[in-house]
Amino acid sequence: MSDAVIELDSVVKRYQSGEEVIEALKGVDFSADLGEMVTIIGPSGSGKSTMLNMIGLLDTPTEGVVRHDGRDVSQFSGDELTEERRSSIGFVFQDFHLLPMLTATENVELPSMWDTSVDRRDRAVDLLERVGLGDRLDHTPKQLSGGQQQRVAIARALINEPDVVLADEPTGNLDQDTGETILEELTRLKEDENVAIVAVTHDDQMLEYTDRTVEIVDGVIQ
Ligand SMILES: Nc1ncnc2c1ncn2[C@@H]1O[C@H](COP(=O)(O)OP(=O)(O)O)[C@@H](O)[C@H]1O
Ligand SMILES: [Mg+2]
């Protein structure tokens, strides 16, 4: 048995695009452990986002197996997949994906709205304090800088205490210095929360922070 919190085993993903079939992943094996940051690099169109979508249960493989904590998720019902995604995965995107009319605290609370326990707001505030935004709780996204917005997004990704945080180009819209503080934040949270972080990047700066790098070219891990 492996300790991997997530695993892709011989995953093939084909997209039908009109008459054409695009094989975006050609038998990909991948895994990540708790407390580890793995960075996926590769040219545009090589299959990086498709890999994250498989790991994050946003889409299903054409062939092969996706495992969370050793469990084959292809056996899960739609409801079980939604629940697994909600409880185990946090997402961070290049363009932050915050809701403009909600405050920082409300944005962080949002993925936990289904949860009836009373301490959602406390946890949101705690997470915002931990990413250095304790004095920005009631600010809306447009009252925050890009780096601050990404820190809100990181706090939001952690609200449901996930095992895995998936980050697609998390520093892509940030300047070098801000990108660096975000990477420091992710590294610190990885250790504090003992999550696996799987990040996709073009940013060489990120490779200084990662524990392991995986390269994909044309749907094949190198
Ligand atoms: N929904 C889709 N339908 C058809 N083709 C897609 C779809 N999503 C991705 N692709 C194709 O799959 C390949 C891999 O895409 P992607 O995973 O987005 O690459 P990357 O993130 O590395 O730039 C590309 O050729 C892309 O055009
Ligand atoms: Mg992509």
C-alpha cells in the first residue's frame, strides 16, 4: 500500500472535438503524499490542467484509475464525488475566482456554506489572520491587491480542511515579489496543515519552493 493521498494510475483522457479525438493524457502515473508540494511543468497544451481536473474530480478519465486515500473514485456516485471534492480538495486559480460582491471573510466561508456547524466564520477569520489579512476581513476583492486576493483564495481553499490543494498557475497574475510571498505562504501552510499541494506553473521561481517537479510533454510524463 502506498501512502499517496492522491494517485493517477495509467490515466488516459481523450476529448472529442468535432471529428477529431485529442488524447490529452496518454497513460499518466502520478501520486502525491501529505505534506508534499509537487509542481507540474510542461509546455502549453501538454495536459497540465487536464491532470489537475482528474486529480480534483472535476472530470473523469477515459481509461485508468484515480485514487483518493487508496480508494478508486470511479466507484463513487455523483453525490459521493461532490462530497469528496468538497471535503478533500481545495482549489486555487490563476485569476483568484473570488466573488466580487462578497467580503474576504464571506468569500472564504463560501465553500463551507453547506456545513451547519457554527464555527465557519471563526475558521474563516482564523485562516485570513494566518495569511496576514486579519485587518482586511470586510474588504471586497476590488479593495484588495492581487497578492491579497490570492491570499484570500488560499484561505478559501483551506476552509474545509482538505488533504490536497490544487493550484493552477497560482502566481501567474502576480509580480515577482508578490509571487514569492504567495509561495512562502503555500509552503508554510503545507507544513502547518499537512496538505499535499499540486501546482501547475510556468514560473521558474516556484521550483525553488517545490519538493518535487514532474514534467509532462504532449500528455506523457517525462
Ligand atoms: N474540453 C476540451 N475539449 C477538447 N480538447 C481539450 C479540452 N480541454 C483540453 N483540451 C485539449 O487537451 C490538450 C491538453 O490541454 P490542457 O490540459 O489544458 O493543457 P495545459 O494545461 O498543459 O496547457 C490540449 O490539446 C487542449 O487543446
Ligand atoms: Mg492549463
